[in-house]
Amino acid sequence: MGLAFFVTTPRGMESLLAGELKSLGAGHVTQSRSGASFKGPLETGYRVCLWSRLATRVLLQLAEGPAADADELYATVQSVDWSHHLGVDGTLAVNFTGSNEALRDTQFGAVRVKDAIVDQFRTSRGGARPSVSTHHPDLRVNAHLVRRRVAVSLDLSGDSLHRRGYRTDKVQVEAPLKENLAAAMLVFAAWPKEAAGGGSFVDPLCGSGTLPIEAAMITADIAPGLLRAGAPGGFGLLRWRGHDDVVWSRLVEEARERRAAGLGRLAAAPGPRILGSDADPRAVRVARACVARAGLEDVVTIEAGRLLDLRAPGAHGLLATNVPYGKRLGERAEAEALTRQLGERLREAFPGWHAAVLAGDRKQAEATGFPPLRHTTLYNGPIACTLGYYAVDGVSPSAAPRSARAAARSSARRTSSATRGATGTEGTSAAASALAGGAEQLANRIRKNLRRLSREIRRDGFNCYRLYDADLPEYNIVVDVYGDWVHVQEYAAPAEIDPGKARQRLQDALSVIGAALNVPAERIVLKERRRQRGRAQYERRRTGDRADSFLMVEEDDLTYLVNLHDYLDTGLFLDQRPTRRLVRTLAGGRRFLNLFAYTGTMTVNAVTGGSPASTTVDLSLTYLQWAQRNLEANGFRASLERSRMRPAERPAPADARPAAAHRQSHAEAGDPRVAHRLVQADCLSWIAEAEGEYDLIWLDPPTFSNSKRMGRATFDVQRDHADLLRMTARRLLAPGGILLFATNRRGFKLDHEKLGGLTVEDLSQATLPFDCTRSANRHHVFRLEHNEGA
């Protein structure tokens, strides 16, 4: 199992850190508040110290035991033989966190830990003992108390790992951005992928130059701890008695070679630029000095310049910046005005770029005028900030669509003249006729839904949503919008309804929909939805291929292929939008398994979220190939295994590079280390025969199946789900892992009594999207984990 480590990071960065740790070779990575734990050899702990861009400290656990009161705390600390870690003439410092009923004062807890250590030396060394030094001790001890137990660890870091060594505290700008927070912004904004594609980088409010320097270090494959490694006492591990200098020296030499190779690549292929600018001449001087200390003068350019004069240095790239927040009312107004000015400059001078803006709150972030592709909360010290990631579309705020209806009209105007002509006088008269025939109620409901949904759609940054779901009994249809297209599903009318009247009502509905959205008839796809048997709903509905069968749609910052014509389902389940985001949030550092995977959209989110290895299983080769195309559309590679009954192997080891680069490395041509597998197999048989452990499993079985290809009589999710969940958890779920189970069976009831040994949390309401509320009785999502001690 190896040694046990815990790595701390600022709040909000845990998922990114977990993915990075896994890419550095850490095993059994588990996220927790403000950090992540892992297991591995000492070399892995050293590698994390040297290469982690996101970590604050790396703690090597020495003991874990009872600490209900001061005496138990003292005894647990004394269970460690401290002579293996520190000499009698050495110095130490203690950091104590946490509290319980008996130990409420962290300073008292730290003193009690210190007493236990020095008393052990006094007893064994005739009264001699180490001394305390809070500034540069030989050994930093960390004690973390949770309820009645304490973990005692050795801090391998020394100073906080955000201190790379290129900044000096004596000469700095006001409120500089911490280096690991800057790196988190870049990872969140997919800068490694952008840099690999030849993109440029700009920070127009660069301050001391932290963001451009961190961007350059990622681009040039420079270990963030390399400068410190060359300084005396740069890491706490160097003064530790258990230090392995042979291993450490080898890692440092490897990092130096990678730095030289990376800088050589950039010098040999100039083009993309990394720029920082600031209107404050003093900030420019400080930033240039930091760039020089980092040894990046040939890579990073720092200029004096105003935001209004900003220009894009290339056709595409990333603009990332930390805008001023402002604490008082006047300062906040100024900060929002500056953020608004930044958004206007982006539109004018950076079309085709992406932007990452760290703002003081959500309101300030919205002042950019862009809907975020995604956003998150990061903590800059004690301040909860909003980080937004945007695509720059070049549309001014005044011209931006004010509603989903306006967005649809804007899309329609961008179509060809022939397409626009299709909704001319004939379409208008058809809509007028439909309204006269009684479809006015449907038109009003569609307009009302557009107004209700438009704000959330603009805010969340996606172009696929449910507009209407059989809201009115007379119009029993579902209307989904996919970018510039509309997908309409008609539920089969009851036998007692006159077929002629049903057809006329449907035609009226289509006319109203086209008129309300200004969408031509050829961009409205109609299907009849009936009860399906077996896998019929997944089967192709027509023969032959059309060039326009697949459309590219956007959700957050990801791209998916949908097919509106050939199958009953389109390839993207709209009601799973929040669940896809949940998978992405949980996936960092976790080995991912996608069962009954369909088109692999969950796998795309897991890999994007930092999963270092994934297995995607489905019986249909067509859908696995579709999943492969979805992964490729987002810059990932996956191997496709067409053997239907092949048991799972353990996921391939992650690439030993920072997690920030895993998307780039998997996309490189000829890279043999593809850690993402697509497996064609009957999932039920595969689960029964599989080997290996997964830290995150997505399980979304069919509601009912009698498919002969599944090799069994029938499967009914209500009847058989408990057996399926128990078997999956027992055979495939790693300790501490998470199993997400979903079904769209109307009125489904989870059989809690048959799930002994598993804790269950119902996430159905929490993951129900705002545009699918009428489907609440069909939307069921549960989170399951092994009971502790079970």
C-alpha cells in the first residue's frame, strides 16, 4: 500500500488537486476538504513536492490514534520514535489544527504535541532535547484533530509550496495572487490544451506577473519547485533524518532536463506569445524582476500598457486575469466598472479567444457580459472569489440575445438565404392559421417558457434545453432546442382521438413552434414516441447516411455530437446536465467506470474533471464509436475494444505528468499511454466477470430489456436494481469510492432494505435541471458508498 500522505490546497481546488496527484503517480487518491490523501512510496511524495502546481503542503503521516483529551493526544504523539526523524540538537515547529470538547485551543494542542516529542528525547537522552524554532526548523510537525482522533504528520514541504522562489516578499505589489491559485486558474481554463495547440496568453492586469510566469512554466514543462530545489533548505524534507538524497537528486536532475528540453522546444518553434501588462509602472518593474528570477526572460514579455490599448497577439489563446475586488461600496463599483471594461475589450480585440476572470463575487464576474462556459468558487486567502471561464464571441452586450427566443432568431439570421426563405410568407400564414384554429394557448405557453428559461440559459452557457414538456393536455409533445435546431417528439394519441384531428393539431403545433422561434421547417425534426421494447429506442430508425446527421452542440465548455434524425434519442440526455457536472466535479484523481454508457457523455466529463483512467462499457458498437468521437471532439483519446465478453483489467497507470497536462498528452498522436478504454460488452455479464477497482462509477441501466444480445431473459430495473447495485459495489467499487446510480423509470422506488452495507443519498431533486421539472417523476439519481466498517 505504501506510505500515507495528505496534500493541502486552498478551498475550491480539491478536485483539480486530486487529478494532479493521480497524474503524478499517486495511488488511492481521495478528495476531502482543503486537500486530498493518497498512498505511495516516498519517491511519489518527493515528486509531488517538486511538481505539484496546486499543493500548499505535503504531509507524510507518521501516526493516527485516539485524542479524546490531552493525555490521549500526548500518548499518540509519543507512539512515534522521533529519533528517526530529528536529532537531539535539531529544531522543530508544531502546527495543530482541529478541536473537540476537551481540546478547544489549537495553541494548547500544539504545546501538548511539542511536549510529547521533547519529553521522549529527555527520557532517552539524559535530559537533552530539541529546541523550538518557528521560522526555519529542521522538522515541521503537523497534528490534525478530527473529533476524538488525531493524525500526526511530518511536513515535507518546509515553506508553503506556493512559494516558488521567483518572488521576493520585500518588493511586491499590493495583494499579489498566490502562485498555486494562479496555477489553478490556468488548469481550470484548460491552458495546457490551449498552449499545446499553439495559443498565446495574455494577462492585462498582471501585477507581479504571477499568471504569465505560471503559464510559461506549464508551457515549458518546468517543475514549480525547481527553483527552490536549488536553494539551501528549499524543502523541509532536506533536513529530515529519513531523507533519501539519492531519490531526491534523481528527481531534481530529471526536472532540470525537462526544463531544458521544454525551453528548447519553445525557442525552436517561436510563435505563441506569453504577455503580461499593467498600467502601474512599479508593477511592471516588479513583474520583470520576477520573470528574470524565474529564468523566463526569453518566454515571458511584460509591458506597460492600458487596458483600453490591449490587442490580441494571436488568432487564439487565453486571457486570464485577477481583477480588483473592492471591499467598500465605492471600490466595488469601480471594480465592476473595470470588469465591464475588460469584457468590452475582449469583444473588440479578442474574438475567438477564451478568458478566465477571477472576480470578487458572482455579480462582478457577470459584469464581463459573457455567459460562463463554467464557473467555480476559489478562495484567495479568506476571500471567496468567483472564477469564470468564457468563450469570446465578439458580440457586444447591447447586441447580445436577451432571451432564448432572441437567441433562436439570431441563429436563424445566420443561416443561408435559402434556409431563411423557407420561413417566409407561407410559414407566417401557416402560423396565423394555426392560431386561428386554437393553437394560441400553445403559442402563449411557449413564449412564457422562453421568458422563464432565458436567464438561466444565458447564465449557464449551453445551447441545448427543454422548452416544452406536454404542459398542455391538448398538445402532448416535447420540444427540445439543440442550437439552431428544434427536436419535437409527439406522444402517440389515444385510440379514441380522431386521427385527422390529431394530425391537424400536430401541424398547428409545428407551425406555432417554428414561428415563435423563427426556425425554418427543415430545422424542425419530428418523431413519434411510443413504448419501446428491448433496445428499440437505441436502434437506428432509417437506413443510409446523411452528411448532416450529426450536429455539434455546446454544454459548458464541452462539445457533443447529437443526431436528431436517426434514433429516437439524440445522444445527449438533457435531464442529465447537472449530473454530468456532478461527475466532472467528483472525477478528479478517481478511476472512472461508465456502465451502459450510451454515447459516453459522462466519460467526457469524468476525463475533463481529472480522471486519470476510465473504462466505458456498452453493448452497442455504434454508441461506443459515438462515445469515441465525443471524446475526440474534446481533445481526448480512447482505445476501442470490440471483444464483447472481455473482463475488465485494472485501469492503465496515469501519465506521470501534472494533471494540467493530461488532456494534451492523451491527444498526442502515437502516444501509447492511452488510459481511457471503450469496451463493447454486455454490461451485466461484464460486471459479473470483471476485475479491478474504480473510485467513481456511473451506472444507468435500461428501464427494461428483453434483448437477446444481452444473453438473459429480461432485465427490469425496478425488480433487479438491488442485485445489480450490490454486485457492482462488491466487485468493482474501491474503498472510499462513489457509485452514482440513475434511472428514468416513472415512479421508481429504491429498495433500501436490500442494500445493506451501502449508504444511500437521494440526489434526484438536487440534480433535476430547471428546464426538466415536469419530468421529476422520471428523474432518479442516487449516490451510494460502502458503509464505514461494513
